[in-house]
Amino acid sequence: KIGFTTPEAEWFGHMKEKIYEIFLSSSFGSRPYWNQDAVIYAFEEHLSGKSSGSTMVFWRLINTELWLREFFDEPEVKAGIEGKSDYIPNADKQLDITVPDNAGTFRRYPLRTEVFYKETDFDPTVMTYVKRFFDGLPAAGTEHATATTDAPWYLFVSEKIVAMTQGRSIPVWDIKVSNAARIFSKFVTRNPGGIGLASPWSMQLAIDEVGLPKIMYASARSVIGKLQGKSGVFYEVVGHNINAIDGAAGYQVGTSTHSVKYAPIDPDGVAARLSALVRATVPAEYAATFAGTAIMDANDLGVVALGHDTGLSKTVLQDIFRDNPQGQTTETTPMSLVFTQK
């Protein structure tokens, strides 16, 4: 007897988003039973039609991973505080930070939001959360009223949601990865603070952005720099905000689990546009003390102010966010209101 043949190849094409989420997940990558990069490469080859191998291998891998999660893994604990108030910090973070060189103390209020997607109407959505903060402020207590009254304040926004709503987030299956991208990505150190160019997809976006010759030149300069005890040479040479390219990461939320993101377009212009909207949205007394918007690229390893219209230097802006108060994974707090403290 021969059973009915199931169309796994067609199913996998329809289910590729979910399958990529599994193969890209931190748990799948940590297993000693398979090579994550090799599995993903084989799956890409299958989807592109370059490989006609049996789909049973992928079927077994998927089911083994899901079985391990169900019966052996500890329950996943998502970062963030369920129902977090606008007036408390994220877990293991602080509201206040003192910036060196007498730049002052700042209070950061991370705002929890819905997940942003390409289709999100960015400007009014951001203003919704800014308005929510001020609407709730009278009931938040005297401490927060004091911390926010007659103080210059700022809106800090994650560059990730800016780029995403600009259509700068690309699903991995839409990126045609070259052999050069696969080779160069292997020499980039992976770390929990951010994948960066350590994936072939993000490396491919970097190549597409500045060209392979510049990537090769920057890589050579980076090797020389490391021998001289210097770090960050690659990004200095390559420029173009390549350091803001984010790889797909299973520990994040929304489409970030299976998409690679370019740096946002015109972050200075975005900051100026948001600032005008803030002044038109918040109560008059707060509009009078509002001092601008900053578009920030922050993770647990470092922070870069990509654009702003504040009177502060980029160094001060980066120091204000040096502990990454908006979090690294599933906190869903991609913006903060930052108040200068007296």
C-alpha cells in the first residue's frame, strides 16, 4: 500500500515565515544536534528551487525543535513587564541617569506600545503614546509631576520602528545572498547585544548599500586596526550608517524575528517632523519646555544617535541612553520621554 503523498514542498512555501521564525530562533541555534547556518542555507536553497532534496529533513527538524520546546525547555520568559505603566522603568533598568562632564541628570520614561509594522501609520501612532503619557500624568503621583514640570524634555525614538515604517525592513527570503556575504559574515562576532552583520542577510544588505569593494577594503582595514589594538575601524571606513543594519533575531518581536533592517532614511528630518507634532499635541505648558527629538540606535553593547533636532550634542544623547533603557528584546518600549532633572 502507498499512502497519499502530502505536498510538503508547497506547504513550506506558504509557511516560510513561521518556519524561518523556528530556524532563526535562539533555541534552535543553541541545540547541539544541528548546524543552524547550514539548515537555513539548505532551506533557502529549497525555496529557491536550487535544491530538490527531500522535505522530510526539514519536517523532522521542525518537529524535533517543537518537541524539545514542549517537553524539555524551560517556559519562555518574555522580557518586559506585563501591562507596564508609562511611569516605571523596564525590568533591571533605572528611570534616572547622570551624564558625565556635568551634563546633568535625566529621567527616562519608556513607553510601552503595540508592535510596529510596515503598515503602521507612524506619526499619529507615536503621538498617541506621547498623549497617553501626559493624559495619565495627573494620576501618576507627585514624584512624576515634579520630575516633569518646568524641565526641558525630549522624545527619544528607536530607529528600528522608523526604518520599519519606511519599508526598510526586508524579509530574509526576499534577500538574494551572495557567496561573498556568506563568507564575510562568518568573520563577524555574534553577540547577545545585536546580530549586526554576523548574518549573511545583513551582510548582503551592507554589500548592496555600499558595494563589495568597500566592504572588502573596510574588512582589510579592520584587521590592521585590530592588530594595532583599535576597534570599530570597519564601521568608520564603511560609513553610511551600516552599523545600524539589524539582523533577524528570534528573541525580538514582530517582523524583526525574520527580517533584516536598513538604517532609517533622513533621521534628522524625521526628528524635526516629530518635534513639530509633539508641540501641537501636548499641553501648552509642556510644549513650551519641549526641546526636541532624537532617533536612537541602541542595544546592550552601545548606542548611536542617528539624527536629532535637539540642542544637545550626540555624545550627551548617547550617554543618556548608554544603559539601553528601552531594552533589547521583547519589552516593546521603542520610545521614551526624557526629562532634565533639576
